Amino acid sequence: MGEPEYESVVLVKQEVFVYKIPPRQSNRSYRAADWNLLDPIWTGRLRMVAKGRSLCVKLEDKTNGTLFANCPIESYPGVAIEAVSDSSRYFVLRIQDGNGRTAFIGLGFGDRSDSFDMNVALQDHFKWVKNEEKIEKEKVEPKQQLDLGFKEGETIKINVKITKKDGSEASSRLTGKKTGAGGLLPPPPGGNKISPPQAGSPSHQPAPSSSTAAGAGQTEWGEFTSAGVTASDAAATPSKTNANWVQF
């Protein structure tokens, strides 16, 4: 046994106007300008009532609540309630009596905010009905289970990035390349190279030993002495000239 359905009031507007409308001559939309808007046939209260998924608009007397007309609404937008093409404050209702007979009347609001509220109430109700139907359908019909397994011959390709200690990233696909020892990079190509020193340069000749230096000094001084003796034979004797150089 299902849960009992309770009647709930969705919207109440204290003053609405009902108009007699001419029959539709063609498939064009209704226009409020074709009605006698200054002379409504009835003025009263509007109540929108929901019972389960069904919704109806009831036009009642403002003082004693006597029902004037009832408009069951199966869907919106639909045949039961239709907006006119030339105003947002007027609608056409399809009312129905207890015997199932139907008629069309014009409905008008004094304020646009009232007609906006009725539009929102209608949309919210049928949105809720649609969600309820979707939930029930999911309960009855089994959900399709996704097959996430690999099919025969199917492969995937994954690139993994590895973060080094210095914060740089390297792809795992580059692990076949080797770097220098200790993580040092090789020198750039085309760099300037310093040539080794040549053996004949003066700054890289070996220092002479003490004996070699002494011999060389004696030879140089001996040549200078002999040259000095030859040049000054007339002024001094060879023995005196040698004594003078030894003292220097």
C-alpha cells in the first residue's frame, strides 16, 4: 500500500480577474487586446494546489471560499494554461467541471509580479515531477555496468615525470642517456683551450746551478779583463790592472 498523498497549497493570490474570451479563429496565439479588459466577468482569489504529482488552479470567492472554476494542469507549458502573446499579466485557462466538460476563460493579474510568481510556481512543480520520475525509472531499470577492462590487443601509454633533488624534472623515457661522473655536465663544444707552454720560452727555462753560474761569471769577467788589459797597455801594467778588478 502506497503512502497517502496530502494536499498542499503552492500559491495564493488574493485578487485575480476572469474574462470572457472570443473563440480562437486560427492557430495564432491568444491576445489580451481582443478581450474586454475593462469589464471582467468575475473577480476573486486564486489558489494553486498540489496533491502528489497533480496540480490544479482553483478560482474561489474571496469572502466565503466558494469554488468558481477548477483548472487541472497536467504539464506546463501545455493546453491547460497558456500565456497570451501581447502581455505577461494575462493567461488562458482551460477550466473543467465535475462532469468533464471544459471551457476556456481569460485570467488576468493586476501586477506583473503576481503573474511572475505563478510562472515560477508552475515551473518548480513540474521540475520536481520530472526528477521524481527519473528516480523511479533508475530504481526499476538496472544500471549499465561499465567495462573498464583492457580488450584484446589494447595498450596504454603513460609518461611519468621524475623530480630530481635540484627541483628539475626529467621524463622516465630519457633514462637511457648517461651524464658525466658525479653528475657534472661535459664542457660546451667549441670552447677555447689553453695551449701548453713551449720548451724554449724564457720563463720556463731551468734555473742554473751555483757552479755553472760561477764558471760563467769567471769566463765573462776574464774576457772583459783581457779586453781591458789590451786597451790600456800604455797607461798601466797588467799586474796592477788585475789587482784593481779583484778589489771591485
